[in-house]
Amino acid sequence: MINQAITQAKGLLGKAADAYRGATAYPRPICRVLVDGTDITAAIEQRLVSIDLTDNRGMEADQLDIQLSDHDGLLAIPPRGAVLRLWLGWSDTGLVDKGSYTVDETEHSGAPDALNIRARSADLRGTLKTKRERSFHATTLGAVVATVAAAHGLSPVISAVLSSIELLHLDQANESDANLLSRLGKMYDAISNIKAGRLLFMPTGNSTTASGIALPHVTLTRQDGDQHRFLQADRDSYTGAKAYHYEVNSADKKEAIAGGGDNLKELRHTYTSRAAALHAARAEWQRLQRGTATLSYSLAKGRPELTPDQTYSLTGIKAEIAAIVWLGGNLRHSFTSESYTTSLDLESQLPEGDDLTDLAEGAAYTGVVATYRDDKTGEQKQLTAGEQTTPKRLTHLYASKDSAQRAVDREWQKLQTTQA
């Protein structure tokens, strides 16, 4: 009887010890790899040297690099065109699907012998890279995107604001559809990308999924990061952007300006209409504004659920970093059997629907307006100072009402001093 009780007690203690070890054990990085539908995870986990995945914002193909040890010479080199599917994650939270990639480059090197496999987004291969000759007349941006999508069996997803933009004439001369989409994205400050069989064409910073659902806002702290690099540029180095165009039935070259002042960035391309030139100038001016503050941030623990074009708040480093909302660019996932990290490229987010071009050149500012993100609802709200006839719109989207108020007070005081 006593022996039975002792045995039961030992069993309970053993289970408790196992549960404790499981609860306190540091989570392990885990992955899953399929080749043409066959799960090869078990076969390569003892050979895995590294997995590097670059998730790009825009039409540049996402890139997957896998390095495997071939110390015994038994590895088979996968054929080009094989489709890899990847999941990344942690033992305590599970795996996240990171998409499919088509092998287009393999390399065997040594010693020590190693196999390097490079694959790119399956959706961005094939006919999208084929050069075409065609023109579009008296149409809309939405119709052009829909035509390209239909040619490749994709479903177009384009924002209503961009879809209704009228195009008098558009030439595609010895240019691939991928390059055409990139060019239109640059011209209208939009992100063009292909995800899950959909062709997306959305304003930069729209922060939505392919199905139109808003991407979650991410809050990071100093404890989440391993390394960071924060850079602020002189926002007054350029005061606007200028594009040229020709008027109908005229050889006179005209200007379209976004912003104002004396130091304008001139665009090289000459456009066929004033509307097209103004769109291009506004797009470039917005890119310049977002680039006034950039941040690279390396996470000590990889976050497989993160995607490009999400928005971020970062606390615990510097007040200037915590004051504004950040927009995600490219992501890099670095995975080994012992570690998994994620690196982020971030730039300052602009206020919603604000093209920063509404001040007539030479006009004096009568007030200040700043936009902030409401923590509870995620909505964008404004704070003002002075008269709002011709206000100075502050560039950044602020992370809180307090940081926006400080920025408004600071800028309004500066304006009153300079205009006194």
C-alpha cells in the first residue's frame, strides 16, 4: 500500500516537473518546407544552415534563400521551376504560412559542401515579365489595372480613389506588365503587388490585406528590438516637386508643382497632360515627405505574422521615435535551427488623404494642423492652432494626441516668431 502511494506520488511529481519544464522552456524556432507539395521538413532539419526570406513592398519579387549542408553528398539539387512553400514560427505559437516561391537559381559549393537554393515569388514569374507593345486611350487607371490583371488570370483589387483617375493616353512601349505597374505605382504613389491570386493597386500606406481588411497596427517596445538605426533628414532640403507636361495641340512645355518654395525637385519625365504631371509631382512630394524620417529595427524574436505596409508605434527608445506612426516597408526574416529574427525598414507615415499640396505658392501660413492616430479607435483626428484659411499641415501622422499637441504648439510658436 505504501509502495503504491510512493509510486503514485513519484508519477505526479514527474508530470508536474515535465509541465514546469514545458512552461518555462524558451520557445524554439520552427519551420515547414514543401517542395512541389511534398513535405521535406524532416529530411532537411538536420542539414539546415539558414533560411532568409525578404518580403518586399511593391512589385519587386519576394526572395527566399535556403542553405543546406551537403556534407555527405546525398542531397539532390532541386530542378528550376520547383515550387517551394514555406512556414515559419515558434514552438509555443505555431507556424505562419509565408507563401509559395518558384526555384530559379541553385548553387552547390564547397568545401564544406553546401547547397544554396534561391526562389522568388511564384506570382511574379512568367508572362508578367514579357515585354509588350500597346497603348491605352481615354480610359481610367482602374480599367488599365483590370486589363493587366485579366491578362494574367488575376483578380484586380484597386482603391476607389485610384480607380477613377482618368488617363487621356498611356503608352506601353517594349515594357513588361510588371514594369508598367511599377511605373504607374510611382506616378500615383501607389503600391502594386500580387498576393493570393489578386493584383493589388493601393495608395501607399493604405495598410489593407488583399481582401480589403485593415492590417493590424503593431506596437513595439525597446525590449522587442535587438538593433535600431533612426535617421532624420532635413525636410526643407526640398520644398516641393515639379513635373513638366505639354498642352494639347501646343509645343509649349508647362509646369505642374506640388508644394512650393524655391527648392523644387524636378522630375525627368515629361507628361502628356497637366493632370498626369500633377499626379506625378504630388506622388514624388509625398515620397519625399515620408523619407524625412526613417528607421530600421531588428527584432530579437522573429515575428512571422508581420507583412509590408503595416503601421507601427515604437516606444522606449527616443521621444522623437515614439511621437510618430511608422509605415512598414520591406521585411527580412532570418531563420536557423537556433534563432529566428526579423528586420524592418520603416518610414514616417503621412496623414490619411493629405497630399500636402493645398498651399498656394507664396501664400503665408495662417495656422497649423496636425493629425494623430486615436489609440482606442485607430481613427485619424486633427488638432489645430491659429486660423485655418491656409494652414501649415505637419508632415507626420502622430502616435498620440499629446505628441500631436506638442508638435502643433511648437510649430505655431515658430510661425508667430518668423512672421512677426
